[in-house]
Amino acid sequence: MLTIDYANCLADRVGSHGLDAAMFDPAGQPAMTCRALTASLDKTRGTGWERWRALPHDPVRSDHLRQVRSAVSACADRFENMVVLGIGGSALGNIALQSALNPPTHNLLSGAPGGPRRGPRMFVIDNVDPEYFAQTLSFCESAPGGLEKTLFNVISKSGETAETAAQFMIVREALRKRLGDRYAGNIVAATDPAQGTMRRICDQEGIATLPVPDGVGGRFSVLSPVGLFSAAMTGIDVEAMLQGAAEMDAACRREELTANPAAMLAFLLVELGTTKGKTNHVLMPYANSLYLLADWYRQLWAESLGKRVDRAGETVFAGFTPIKALGTTDQHSQVQLYREGPNDKVIGFLEVNSFRREVQIPTGLGVEALMYLEGRRMSELLSAEKRATEYALLESQRPNYTIRFPEIDARHVGQFLWLWQVATSYAGLMLDIDAYDQPAVELGKQATFGLMGRKGYETHKRSVDGALTPTRWVI
């Protein structure tokens, strides 16, 4: 099970920048608030926008696994390349799972029968940068088998997200030119099971689909078919991932604050942010494979908690700025700021007890200044670097905590994803905001529709043009 070491967030370690340990007394106000919030979350789980909390449990879990296995079986051994088309929560979870649970050389490995690559090469196109898109598509077209050997997984609940819709339209046309009426066999869409633009297109054109479940927003969707399909296609143990999430869910239903990892994580970050001015929340994995989990975390934390108004409609400008860093790389680029810049951050480390591969530093170089490294394991050096950074931050009274992975595998990644999702729900309640809407994102979408000429959004175009008319301040 993952563990959270939060001692470095307490006042006896970081002085006035930390929290008083007495706050965690079982009879204290934070503990009583935690019990009330846990009871509240128990009442709302599985309802409204909290239907994502049913994902690791039956019957939802079994139904999704059945559908994902069926889709994987239909695609097995047919494709050399797989391209996920999506943006935001439809892409970040897929990217994070591939990075965490498949080797960084996955796309370079042989996919021949018995070869080391599990499933097709994997690409996630999460933007409409034309060079990025065109180069990825060109690779698939020119690779052995071309587009005929390329599977496209388009992810859009409505089908109207401009970025994903544009990607889909380009891919559909390319496949039609190459495969004719057979093109639909190279697409699996994750979309609304009953309605929406993408649903209609898939029904009309015979495109296989997987469900984006009702009440599961994009940033909470990684453990639904949105993330499970690409993971299963590339050999990731999705059942173990869901099992890990279920284990963490059980822990996150405990009433006591100090026994509930999600409640504790949320309390530490919200309390440090609102009472100690620590409004920047860094996540710094000491493992390259976990680095893109920090990208996934950034969307979850920023989009869920960054809100102008509270539930009563009062202006509060809530939220925290999530930042990603990588140990040891960013010891040489960001830690200078973290130690001597504004003391407005909480740094979260991700530490791994046992790596999947090990490298030993050889002996025999004979250079006195480097003798201390001879015969040591690289993981020992990484661990020493993390502890040294932790100590340096402590010396500067900078609050920090550590989430420890016993090992990096599907089960513990599932635990990590679930920990942060439930912590986000707790944090939303603690801040008294709606953690599930994103009104600021919607305005940008509507303005994009107007600028691209979509009917019904003309006023948005006029507003943008009026606000951004070039002036004499252009150099």
C-alpha cells in the first residue's frame, strides 16, 4: 500500500510555516470535520458527478472490463500502431499510464510474435499543433502496413470538443482514402453510450464504441474505458489497477483523519494553502516513469479547485497552483527557487522503494574523488539525492511530504490515481466549492467556436475581436 509521510509539514520541523501537531488530536476540530466530510461523501458516492467513485467496484467494474476485453480481442494482432485522439482528461490519463507502466522504449521494441513489445506502438495526440499531428500521422502512413495497421482511439463524450473533432475528421478522411468502406474497422471511439454528436456518427458509420460513463468527468475518467482500453491494448494489467483503486477506496472511507490518506492529504494541502500561504503545490517524483503522473495531477488539482465563487455564489478565488518537477533533474533547475525564493510552496515527493530494474556503478576507475560511488547501486544514489533535497528544504523551513510506492506496478498506480481523486473531493468540500464544474474552460471553448465560424456563437467572435483588436502597444 502507498504511504504518506507528512512529518515535514509540521511546526516542529518547519517552524511557523508548518501545522501544529495538536491539530490532529482525535477530539479536535479537524478530526471532527473529517468525520463529517467522510459521512457526506459516503452519502453522495455514486450520484451526480461522483459516479466515478463506482468505477473500481462491481457491477460497473465488471461491465467495463468485459467491454474493454471484447474491444481488445477484436483488435488483437491487427495493428502495429495505436493513436489516441483526445485532449485534457481524455489524454493525460492515457499518457500517464503508458509512461508509468510501459518502458520508455516501448515504441522502439520489436512487436513481432514473441517480441518484447506488448501490443502496438502507442501515440497520444493531445493537441492540434499541425506539425505534431502531421508528423505522427505521416509516421503511421509510412510505417510497414501503413494506416491499415493503425488503430485510432478517439475519445470524446459529446463529439463536439473542437480539438478532438478536428483530429477525428482528418483521420476519418485519411482512412477512407486508404481503406474505403472498411475504414470504420480502424477506429474505436469512447463516447456517450446513448446520445451526442459522436454517438450519432458512430451509429451511422458502424464505428465500434466504448462508454464514457455518465457522471464521470474527463479528469476523473482514467479508470474507465477512457484510460483502460489503451492500457489493455499495450499489455498493462488493468484489473490490478482497478484492484489497487478499490484498496485505496477502502482506506479513504475511514472516519479518522490520521487513518484516511485522502482526507489527510487534502487537509494538509488546503490548510497549508489557506492559513500558511502555501498556494503552490509541487509534485516531484523521484522516478522518470512517474513524472507524467504529475501532469495528470496538475489538471485534476487545477481544474477541480480553481474556482471564482463558492457554493453560495460568493467570490472567493479559490484554488492552488500545481507544479511538476522531476528528481533529480530539477534539483539542478528548480530547487534553488524552492529553497531561497518565496516560501509559498508545499513540495510533494514521490519515492520508490524497489525499482523494476537496477544498475550498479562499476569499480576500478581509481579516481579518489569518485571512489565513494564505486560498487553502489544507482537506486542508492537516487534515494540519497531525494533525502538530501528533503533535508535541504527542511533546513529552509519549506514544508514537504513524501508519498512512497513499494514498487511501480499497476496496483500501486491504481492506488495513486484513486488517492488523488478522493483527495480532490475532500479538498472541494473543505474549500466549499464545486470540484466538478469548469466554467472558465467553457468560455474558452465558446470563444473558439465563434472564431472558427460555428453558427450560434457569433457574439463570442465579436467579443473576442473587440477585446483583442491590435493597438499601438504592439511592437
